[in-house]
Amino acid sequence: MTETVPPPVASKTASRPVIEVRSLRKTYGLGDTEVHALAGVDLVVQTGDYVAIMGASGSGKSTLMNIIGCLDIPTQGRYLLDGVDTRRLNERSQALVRNRKIGFIFQSFNLIARTSATANVELPMAYGGVKAAERRLRARAALERVGLGDRLDHIPSQLSGGQQQRVAVARALVTNPVLLLADEPTGALDSRSTADILDLFDDLSRAGRTLCVITHEDEVAARAKRVIRLRDGQIVMDERVAGITDPPPGVSR
């Protein structure tokens, strides 16, 4: 299928990471109720990387995702998103950075029920002030990119779970973000739809997209190029793996 969505815009500084986290700490509560959700996390993700972040409940992976997604702020430490120091952003600026630099993919799809696939994909651009004609053109191109060119006017109830998640992926792609951030993206899907979404992620990775997937499923993590595991708010494993997007030399797909 021909790529119809433009590749991510490269940083002006070629060596600049998409994600740079230094000595990140997040504490909830006070005194006896104090919980250290993150206890000194260092993480760098370069352009084009495909990272799976894993961990049991309470490990800190959801807290880390919220900070990476500019949905929360750390108690201590530094987080740079594509060179932007998020500590320096007020609430409005943080919302703008979220809209322009991050494409979110959620487990529950988060689609508007009585709105067409095209209109759902247009939403981030509407918030960004893109004109209606351009919004529609780009939304349709993004839906074609994820294999839904024949479902442009369908509402979510007329789509399968896998198709709804493809709409969510198209919505994440349409603003041409530097980072695709997926939270348990296959958690609500059957095995066939899961495989289809992971195949799509492989395609996006090969096209140079930067993906960060939060998951507890080994099947999902196995498709990434790099697996990070958290425990008690700290990174206890950070390994490069072959993954399906990057097979070992001499091994055919």
C-alpha cells in the first residue's frame, strides 16, 4: 500500500532524542501515605525507535506514560520531548505540545460514537486550527494509510474492534507527530485484530515512525526493537531485541 501520510518531521538537530528523561521522580501523597511511583528514571528514545515499556501493576509504567505524554508532571527530574523542556510549559503550552508532537492510541479507542471515521480522525487538526478542507483531505489519507479507505463514512458501531483501533491509529498519525504513544493498544482486541494492529505498527516502524508502547503482553513487546521493564518505579531491564520489524541477519521474514 502506498504511503499517503508524510513521514515524521525530522528534528533540526539530527542527534536530538525524541524522549530524554533524566532522574525522573514522581511521588504521590505525604508522610505515611507517600508513594514513590517513579524513583529516579533515566531514559533516552531516539527518532525511529520502537520501544515497549512493561511492568506489573504498581511498577510505575502508567505514571511514566502519563509524564511522557505530557498528561502529568514529575515531582523531580527533567523531561525533554523533541528538545522541548516540559518543565517550562504552562498548561496551555503543554496542551499545544501534546497536540502537535504526540499521537495517542488508547486501549478503549476513545472514538466519538455518532461521528464518522473521517470526522473522528479530523479532531486533533480541528483543535490545532487546521482548515476544514485540509482536515478532510488529511483525515482520508490517514484512513487509507491504515487500510480503511472503504470505511471513511462509517461510525464506530459499524466497525469491528480492530477497525476502530485503526481509526484511532489514523487519528494519531494525522498531525504528523514526532511520537506515537500507545497505551495497551491491543488490550480490547481479539487475537486476529491484535495481529493486524501489530502488523500495522511494524509498517509504521519501518517507515521511520517513533513508537512507544505501554503493555503487559509479551506478544506485543516481542514486536518492538527495544524492551524496557519497570519494577518499583525503576528501570530494571533495557534491552535491544530483534523484533519483527528488525530480524536478525540472514533470517527472512
